[in-house]
Amino acid sequence: MSSAIPIENLCYMLSYAWDIPITSKHKESGIDDFESPIEWFSRLLLVECSYIFRKGLQVDYKPEFDVLKKVRGRINVRETARLMYLKHTSVSCNFDELSTHTTLNIILKSTLTYLLRSYDITASTRKQLRGFFIKLGDVPILDPSGIVSINIGYTRSNRYYQLAIHICKLIASQISVHQVGNATLFIDYERDHAALARLFESFVRNYYTRHLTDAKVGATNIHWNFNPTDAASRDILPIMRTDIVIEKSDQIVIADTKFYGRATGFREYESGNRESLHSGHLYQLTSYMTHFANGHNKALKGLLLYAARNNDFSYAYRWGKHDVAIRTINLDKPWREIDAALNAIIES
């Protein structure tokens, strides 16, 4: 799992995308001394595993069945009668027994299993992960898609697992579908630009969700202004969905994020080799704005936000009575500058 984007920035983007806070406790664990994103999140998971094992593994009662010399739990009458007919002196019993085979422990054990099969972690981290893996004993494992998709209900008694499970889901989501043998391979963001584009969108949306506490942040499906004449015509229409909608008390910001592996991806060339902004991106943004302008009385602003590499620009326009801004976030810069730029863009 590598990328030409600085590892620290990629890690922060993933953390925001999966709503994982980076606390002082994590930073004190030597978290700044990492060699890959998976190494970084493995160390985060180690911090949380230490916390979980200090608190004690979650246990729950699981139904069991066995043939015993003494009665335990409830007698299985039909099976016991069959045993008696066969001259056995044993009793068939159904009973509940405390077990560590809970959903939370299964997710934890599964993630540790996949990490131990990876070449992206150091020997020191691998040794610590293996220690927790061994402590989980015969807890079964899930496939990566099962880890990501399973829904967890947290209560007062199991909430201490919550951050660890978030990290497990993130790690599982980064496992590539293209595997070689038993080794765990992770998404290579330097090669997979589509995955990086999705990550950039999720990162920006969750960044503003976390920091704009006085605003409602999300994504919205927009209905086409078409009246289909039959079901087939209705079902074939594409889904039009905004990347990010930020609704404040007095303003709505419609933001569309774009990521390109090349620096000129936000431009196109007209006749005469004249360089211009990408017309398709402008059409898309203004179509979103038209929809919102017809249904809201608040001030409206459009934002095209490009993930740039060694390329910064800022353009501003008026579209009718609405503001439109076109900005870049330079992912090669130090994280503190990216953080400041995201704040400045939304406040401008």
C-alpha cells in the first residue's frame, strides 16, 4: 500500500474518511515513526488492543450441546431417551457457556490474521500483533468483506472496543481484491487513482463533518427534472448525487471534489491550444446549484475542489447571483498546511 502522496497525509485522509480520531495517546506510542499507512494503523490497533486486554475480553453466553455424565442446563429429552434405549448412562444436555467467540472478538482476530500475512508491517509490530493474536485463541475469523459490512451495536459494556473496531474496518477495507497466495495485499494508491478519488471525497466530507459543528454536512441525491413515461424509462436514469453539501444557518455550499493523477487533469484544451478549466466539471457543478437554487432561499455557493500535486490555483466567479470558487488542495504539502487550507476555503 504505497503512494507518492506523503504517507502522513494519506494516513490522515484515511483517518478522516473512516472517522478515526488520532488522539494524544496514539501519538505518544511512537505513531509518527511509521513506514507505511498499514504500519501506522497497525500501531494504532496495538494501542487499542492493549486497552481492550487490560479491560478484559468481551465474553457472552453461547448455546452448547454435549453428552454428559451429569445433568447440566436443560435435558434434551428425545436424545437422552435414544441414549437410554442404547443402554448408555449419559445424558444429552443443552446449556449456555461463556465464550470469547463474540462478533467484536471475531473482527479483532480476523484483522490481526490479515495483518500478520502482510509484508507492509515491521518485524517489531508483527511480533506485538502476534502476541494479541495468540491471546485470542480459537476465536474464528471473517473474510475482509464481512469485517467491513457487519453492523455493530455498541452498549455501555462493549463501547471500549469501538475505536479498535473502526480501525479494523478501515484496515479490512484497504485489502486488495487481487491477492497472491496467502499474503495480504493492500490497495496501492499510487496505481489506483479511482480508489484515491473516492478516498479524497470521503476525506473532505468527513473533515467538514467533524470540524463544522454548526453546519449539516452530507451528500444528497438529486432528482432529474424528467417525467418518465414508463418504468423502463425511469429505471434507466442515472443517479445524480452531490459529493458534499454543507448547510449553514445562512448559506448552502455545494462542493464537488476531483482527483487526477496528472497535474493538468482539471484543464482541457480548446482550439488554438487555449488552456481552460474543464467544462464538464463546471456543467456538473452548475446543474447541482440549479437544483438547490430552485428549492432554497439561503445564499448559495458552488465549490470545485481539486486534489493537486505541486500545483496550486484559486479562481472565483459570480454565476447569476451566486458565488462559485475553484480551489486546489495540494496533497504534497505538510499536513498542517492542508488542514489550514481546508478551513480557509470554507470560510472564504
